[in-house]
Amino acid sequence: MTRARTPTRASAVALPRLLWVPAAFAFALVASPVVGLLLRADWPRMPELLTSGAALDALRLSVVTGAISTLLCVVLGGPLAVVLARGQLPGLRVLRSVVLLPLVLPPVVGGLALLFLLGRTGLLGKRLDTWFGITIPFTTTAVVLAQTFVALPFLVVSVEGALRTAGGRYEAVAATLGARPGYAFRHVTVPLVLPGLASGSVLAFARCLGEFGATTAFAGSLQGTTRTLPLLVYLQRETDVDGAVALSLLLVAVAVVVIAVGRSRTAEGLS
């Protein structure tokens, strides 16, 4: 007796042909500007443009601050996502809306908010300066805080989505078997979170590398201190278009790799 073959994911659903036309236009809308960069690039000078002193300083600063900011997102955003997904607090919807606010706010608004909070005349910044002599704006610390502010929601959404997809039945079973909350969290919740945590971390790191508006408003643009790759691209577009295009392509390449890795991690978590 021949067994019926189970349809694969790709062949299970036939798409209406009408969808291909707007889908093609949507893809062209995203891909065409990148093609324009590829055609405009000065390829013979590409190694020289990417290894200049300013470019290497900006790349180093972007990678270091992006890594630190991503770590902060994991340490702070992971527990926050678990609380949003599993918590029973009143007003949880409002709390979630506030957490996701940086996703819809213009980044420069976030930068100004950080400046008015932590600046030398800000609510907390004035006290930090007066009591401890600590000044945060226009320092590398300001870059990290700006990147963390805009990237944190990406990790929270990924981790919370993974927990909601898995449901709460596993933790409930652990509780009925007598597992303490701490034990259930370490041995049940954390394994459920890992796929979302991995993809969220990758997306957060990519967002940190591309951050511009909040960094400009809160950290400024000082070479070797606060001038990340996006800020250098913005400055060079007026004086060195070839350099700006080269650095833009570098950011595009990094983003493509990061998104591809993040998507594969998500697919592994859902499979």
C-alpha cells in the first residue's frame, strides 16, 4: 500500500498569480536603491575607502558599542520580555506600549528625550554631574545608551513572541510537579526563550549598527568617541561621495548577513 506523500511547506499552498505583481514592485522598491549604490560605487578604490583612518575608527566604535548595547538588551530586555509574556500585572498593555515606543518614535526624538533626562541640566544628569562629576552626553557611554534605547524593543518582541508561541503549558506542568519558580524558569522557560533570544539579539545588534538619529542628538559626532559608521556616512556625503557610498555598502552587507542569520535562527526555533 502506497503512503500518501505529505505536502511540503513550499507546495502546500498555491499562491494567486495576481499577488506576484505587487510583490515584484515591493521587492523592486527595496532592492533598486541598493542596486543604485552598487552601480555608483568606485570599486577600484573600495579597499582604500574602507581602510581609511576615519572609516576604521567608525567601524571599530560601531562594533564595540553595538556589542555592548546588545548585551545590555539581553540582560535587561530578556527578563522584561518574560514579565510581559507571563506576568499578571495590572496595566500590562500600557507597559508593553511604552516598551515598544522606540519602534515608532523618530530616533532623534529618543535622542532628545535622553538628552533632557541625562544632560547636564536634565532630571538625572544634573544630579549625576553635581554629586559624582559624571557627564554622559557626547561620550561613548551616550552612544551605548542611545543604541540600547532604540534596539531594546527588537529583542523584547522576539523573546515575547517565542514565549507566546510556545504557550504556558510547560511551566504549568512543571508547577504541578512541584518545581519551584526559579527551577522552572531555568529549566523550562529559558530553553523556550533561546530561539527568540538568539534572533532578537542578532536583530538588536543590526539595529545598533544602523542607529543614527538618537546618537546624533544625544552623543554628537566626535571621531573615535561617538562617530559611528552611520554618522560618518552622513558627514562624508557632502565631502567624499565615494567614501559615503563605500561605507553605505558596508552597512548594507552587514545588515544582509545579520538578517539572514536572524531569519535562519527564527526558522530553527519554529521548526
